[in-house]
Amino acid sequence: MDYPPLYAANSDPHAGTKYDFERDFVGYGRHPPQAQWPNDAKIAVSFVINYEEGAEQNVQNGDGQSENALTEQSDRPPRPGQRSMNTESDFEYGSRVGIWRMLNTFEAHNMPVTIYAVGQALEKNPAVIQAFKDGEHEIASHAYRWIDYHDMDEALEKEYIVRQLKCLEELTGEYPVGWYYGRLSPRSKALVFEAYKELGIPLCWESDSYCDDLPYWSDVPAEADLPAGAQSAGPQGMLMLPYTYDANDLKFHSPSGVFSPQAFYEYLQSAFDILEIYGTFVIATTLCYTNIAQALKRFVEYISAKPGVWVTRRKDIAEHWRRIV
């Protein structure tokens, strides 16, 4: 490791550019705003289903190797230049079984959720699109491919963003008003903001953030030179709805994570009870295997019996926050 001088200058290659989103260590501080949720709810709960199946790395998708993330066999290596049949089967469980199990659970309790939809995954299973719409769930963008964008060329990444927006509009009849990458590049948020502007689409929320329990506004570097106070041409900012890897079934795939449905249920319950004081809670799930589904079902039943809980879509939270803050 090369250690920098004591007073080293900023070495970020994107410093001072449209990609230079400032870090914020202060946030709301000791006195966060009152959320004022509808109907005097004490807490807003956002369930997120990541729909990625079929858009992961696969030589059939033109990739150089098979996927090696989120598989049930942790030591399974990627297969350069070849298909991995077991990995493919792992992912297909989500689209064949898991998604329907989750929708049935949420819809039995009249709980609308947000779908983090990967465009290529929806293309391969159009049946889920109508199910999402019938259940009045939000279809948000989770990028066109479920791959790591960190080292992707700027121009190519912009192409992927535009392709995703047009893909979701073609498949669902609407552009997504929210976006979450997950494996983004240092340029991703700026490029998403730029693409929405160029296409004249409202970007109501962005969720590549993990730094708060409440929504918050972020300045956009590309708007730095716009005159403040202008009604339509001035800075609009980016409303961030923080996501979570905490209340997330990703913990079943983490070496130090949760290893039993009971532990996962207790973890969700404990997190909810604490965050009920502060007003917002995000839960994320992916493949929803049987044991995970049981924990999720128990948790849904738990919060269904609690007063003052607003289970809603992320776009509803964003619309509410835009009115009050």
C-alpha cells in the first residue's frame, strides 16, 4: 500500500466534474424531520423484491463467464467461457417459484411493494409484469443487466441506462420513476440523472444510498451552475431513498450473516421495533427459498397486527417526502 502525504490533495479523478457527488457526514443530525406519514402512521415500511433472474452473468448473454454471486453453493467458481448449469438453476428458482410465493404473501395482506426490476430479466418472463401491475406494485429500475458496472466505459453505461428506460416503457407502458443499481460505478448516479433529463422523464427517487433511515435530498453536481430559486430551470436535486443490506435476505449468503429462518425473523422484528421510533423501514428479498419465505410470512403477519404501520411503495414515500420537505 502506498501511503499518502499527511496533507495529500484529493486524488479522485472525477473531482470537480459532473460525477463529483459530495459526501455528507452530517445528515439530519440529532433532530431529524418529522415524517408526518399519512393517516398518522408511526412508520412507513417499504418491501423491495429484487427481480434479476436471467440478467445475471451468462455466456448466453454475451458475458465471458458464468455468475458466481447469490448462489446456494458458496464455493462455486465462475466458469470462464462456459455455462454453469447449477448456477442457472439457482436463479431460475426465483422466477419460477420465489416471485409467486412472495407476491402471494404480500397480496394476502394487501401490501403493495416495489419491484427492483432488471430489464433483461423481465424480457425473459413477461408473465410477471402483468402480475406486478395487477397487484398495483411499483416497477422500478434495477438497471438493464444484473452485472457490476464499476469499470464500464461511460458511453457504454449511458447506453445501458437508456436501453433500460426504453425497455421498461415498452414492457410496462410506463417509464420507471425510481432507480437502484446496487453495483454502480462512480459515474452511475450522474448518468442516470442525465438520461432522465434528456428523455424528459421525472426521476422521483434514487436508492443507491445506505446512510440514513429517512429520505433526504442530495445536490447534483451537474446543477451546480444553475441559478438558485428559478422555478423550473433551477437546481432540482436528487431525492435519495436509502436502501439496506441490513434487513435483507442477502444475509443468508453472507459468511457472518443469518443461518436460520427464526434468526432472520427475530432480526427483522428487532429492527422494526427500533425503527418504529424513527419512522421508516426497508426490507429487501431476492430468491425467497422456503425457509426465507416462512420468516417473511411471519414478519408480514407481525406488522399487520400493529397499529400505525404504512406499508407502501417507494414512489409513494417519495411523493410524500417531496410534499413535506
